Amino acid sequence: MGIPELIVGMVVMGIIGIATVKAFLSQTRFADTQLKRRFARSVSRSPINPLMSEMRMVENVGGVAAASSATGASSITVRVPIAMGLVCGQAGGSTVLSMTPTDSLVLAGTAVSGYAYRAVNGTYTYTEGALTISSAGAATCAGAGITTLPGGRVVTVTPFAGAVTVGRPAFLYQRVRYSFAPSTTLPGRLGFWRTLEATGSTEELAAPFDSTSRFRFYRDANDTSDVTVPPLAEITGVELVLSGASERPRFGKSVPEVAPLRTAAFFVNRLN
């Protein structure tokens, strides 16, 4: 083989090599892009189940205790029912409740913040206070003709709620705060948190999120949500804007991939 043929062969091999490298880089970038987008989507979806299961139990009137629309710190605090029962009456400065059976595992992961009882107009009156389990309350329930179901329990709750009609539905609840706040898993990024206010126990559900992530609020009969927090008594539901982000930018980019997702939850027992 002469020198011209050798040169031609090397040129051809070089062209083939360049094309192969370009194809390899293109496939690598495509795979990296898909990986980062898939990660961002998983971040958006991961906190939905625990949040939605609790939000859908919140009462329409009085269920929201606090809310904020601050960018990067949007939050909502709700009163989540954890055990249902009936009012037996009052004894010793406390209200006595007969509670239906509740799964012990559910109770083990809760932190009771107070109790609520249903008024004649269908709304619930909330009383923040401590919970104690007392066998002395059983006599109050028996005197009211209320039989506690097997597996249920009688509880006394303080502070005293005032005049409460015997036989009214009641429930124990916990105050749960969902919020966007700086992540500890990924410092410098935004995380989504769940906090039990009675104990201060907090859990980072997912991270990282884009700064556009926030709560939006439905008000009265409006069918669109608003960023501005309305009067708490007028909030009928929330829209959650979850803009999950990738942990790192994809190849050749300087900003993370973002996967926007929106979902809504409306509160129960609306009166109008």
C-alpha cells in the first residue's frame, strides 16, 4: 500500500471516528436529559400522597389555622382529624368524649393538638388543649346513655369547652404545617416539609424544588385559585404548585431541569 492510499485510509477513519464520537455524545446528552427530567418529576410527585390524604379530611370551616404566600416560604397549617367520637358531657372542668376505635399505629404517629365538636349549624368549634385518658370519664358517658364501642376509649380534654350538647359529634385533631423552606438534604435548595406543631417534629418530604413552588388558595365559590391568602374562614381548598427540580443541571446547561405539576384538594362539609 502506497502513501496516498494510507493517507486516504487515515482520513476516512478520522471521519468515521468523529461521526461516532458525535453520535455517542448526542446519545449521552439525551440520556442525561431524560434522567434529570425523570428525577425532577419524581420530586414533584413524591409528597402528594401524604399531603392529599390529610388535606381531604380538613373541615371547610375552621380547618385552616394559618397560611402564608411568601415566595420560597409558602405554607399552610391545617387541623387534621385523627379520631372521631361523641360528646358525653363535662366533668371536673373538662369535656368528656367517647371515641370510636382507632388504629393504634395511626395514633402512634400523631400529636394531638386539641378537639372540636359540631355545633347546631353544622360547623365545628375548635378548642386547643391537652388530652388525657381517664377512666373517671366513663361514668359521665354511661350517665349520658352513650356506650363506648369495644376498642374505643373515653378521653377527657381540657381546657373546658363551655356548654356543649351531649351527643354532638366530636373529633381529636392535630395541627400539621406543610411548608416550602430551605432544604437540609440539599443545602442551598428548596425543600417541602411536614411539621407536627404539637411536638415540633418535622420531616423533609422531598427536595429540591424550584422557587416557583407554592400554595395557592381557593376562596368561597371561586373556581380559580389565588396566590393571595384570603381570610382563613373563606378558604375552601388549596392548589399545590409543585415544581420539582433535578439535583444537578444536565450536560451543557447551568440550571437544573424543572418538572411543573399542579394538584388541588378541597375541604369537606362545605355549608354553602
